[in-house]
Amino acid sequence: MSKTTLSPIISGTMNWGVWDKNLTTKEMENMIQLCIENKITTFDHADIYGDYTTEADFGKAFHNSKISREKIQLITKCGIQLVTENRNNKIKHYEYSKDYIIWSAEESLKKLKTDYVDVFLLHRPSPLMQADEIAEAVEKLKSEGKIIDFGLSNFTNSQTELIRQKTEVSFNQVQFSATHYEPMIDGSLDYMQTHGIRPLSWNPLGTVFREDTKKTRRLKKLLADLVQKYSFGSDTLLLAWILKHPAGIIPIAGTVNIARIQSLIKAVELKLDKEDWFAIWTESMGDDVA
Ligand SMILES: NC(=O)c1ccc[n+]([C@@H]2O[C@H](COP(=O)([O-])OP(=O)(O)OC[C@H]3O[C@@H](n4cnc5c(N)ncnc54)[C@H](OP(=O)(O)O)[C@@H]3O)[C@@H](O)[C@H]2O)c1
């Protein structure tokens, strides 16, 4: 069981920096403030965001904001080796040696201008990862108070089991949405519930606003009716769909749109009727359940 209490919706920072929105320090500061005012106190990072630059941009903004550290929770990840001028890698790969994990966590602390991260995740599974080494690194970081909880991201059940035999796994951050619901049918969410692992879902809106396909057209048509019925936006309905699952999934929202951030938390109070929940899944599948 995790020691950390995260907000019911998390803000993802992947697009805050040079990878996409290129927010200034002041804009990031305002974004952090806005999220907190709207009950989103947890921020999801990874060392690689912005080619290893977004953590530092956020850290500077957070430092300037003078918000006390206890008011927010920080998640970050390590392991992906990008080919970028900021690293000396020849090919994209993963690195999970003990020394590297410890070094990466400490780098994240410096960049985020904090003494600890609340949740530290391995970003993607590597066929070469050694569970013993990973566990040693995690235990050291925990004993030094540099990380509070440990978890994984994009790990299958067997990969999780490999690590969980050696050290406590409290979270697994996976892709999950009304259009990407495999974790719900391949046993991943059941496995996480069984072992007290909290699922976090990235890309919680799926392809609904990203792609124009038969699936997204069917979903948008249904969502337009549900928007009338519930008086909430389509994005809020899609988050509520995730929140209704008994595994206790926490969605990580990627928006930096002010109006959207102000309405994200409404998903927590929106109680979707069971038949509407199944209708969303049905339109996504393009078929009735069996
Ligand atoms: N662990 C991993 O491997 C992994 C992988 C990917 C992402 N992540 C994490 O997950 C976070 C969220 O991922 P995501 O960005 O894919 O999440 P998302 O919340 O599903 O998508 C966000 C995107 O949808 C747009 N959007 C939101 N509401 C909309 C609406 N009503 N109409 C039209 N467009 C809308 C946003 O644009 P606006 O900004 O304009 O609102 C933004 O471009 C990331 O920031 C990162 O922290 C983790």
C-alpha cells in the first residue's frame, strides 16, 4: 500500500515545456497555482519530458511560486534513454542499473528543486532489467527519504511480479481510456486490485479528440447526448468513465487549457449511470458486450 495520497485527478506535465506548449516560467507558475486552486495537487513528470528539460523548468516555476512543498505531490520517472543533444546516447534504449536509477532520481530532485519525490516510477520495462539491482536502488532511495513510494509504468503483470518479489510496487502507470481499454480485459486492472497496486492512467481521453475514425465519430455522437443529459463536457464524461472502474484508477490529464483545468475535478462528482458507462464502452468497441 502506498504512503502517498494523490489528488483524484493528476496534471501531466509532458506538454508543458519545449516538447509542445513551451510555457514560460510565469505561465508554468500560473498553471501550478491554477491546478492547486482546482484541487489538482499532483503533478506527473518524467526525466525525459522536453528532452530532459521540463523538470527543471517546472522546478524553477515551483520555486518562484513560493507554494509550500507539502501542498503538492510530485511523480517522476526514469529509465528511457533518448537520442538527444542532452544525452550521449546512440540509440534509444532503457537503463536500470542500480547506480543509474539512484543518479537519475537525484538529478530529478535537483531539477525539481525538492528534497523528495512522492512517487518514483520506472518508465518502461526493459528486457535487461535486473530485479535485485532495482530493489537495492529503490530501498536506498527510500531509506534516504529521497522517494516516498515506488512504482512502474507500462509494465505487464509478469514484469510487475518480477519486481514486486523484491520490493514493494505501489503504482503502475498505464495507458487506459474509453478507446484503449485493454488493461480492463487483459487482467492488468484485476491484478493491480489484487496486489494493492494503484493504477494511474495516461492519455485518459484516448483518441476521442485526436483522431477522426468510425470509433471516435460513434463516441462523439453518444457523448453529445450525454453532455445534454449530465450538463458536463465530453472530456469530463471520459474521465468519469475511468473513475467508475473499481480498481481506483487515477487519470493523468494532459491539458494546459485553463477552462478545461477548471472543470477536470468535476469528473469526481459525476456519477455515470451504469448503462451510460456501458454505452460508452459499446460505442468504443463498435459492438454490444457478449
Ligand atoms: N507513462 C507513460 O508512458 C506516459 C505516456 C504518455 C503520457 N504520460 C503522462 O500522461 C499525461 C497525459 O497524457 P495526454 O496528454 O495524452 O492526456 P490527455 O488528457 O488524454 O490528452 C491531452 C490532450 O487532449 C487535448 N484535449 C483535452 N480536452 C480536450 C477537448 N475537450 N477537446 C479537444 N482536445 C482536448 C489537450 O489539448 P489542450 O491542452 O489544448 O486542452 C491535449 O492536447 C502526460 O502529460 C504525461 O504526464 C505518460
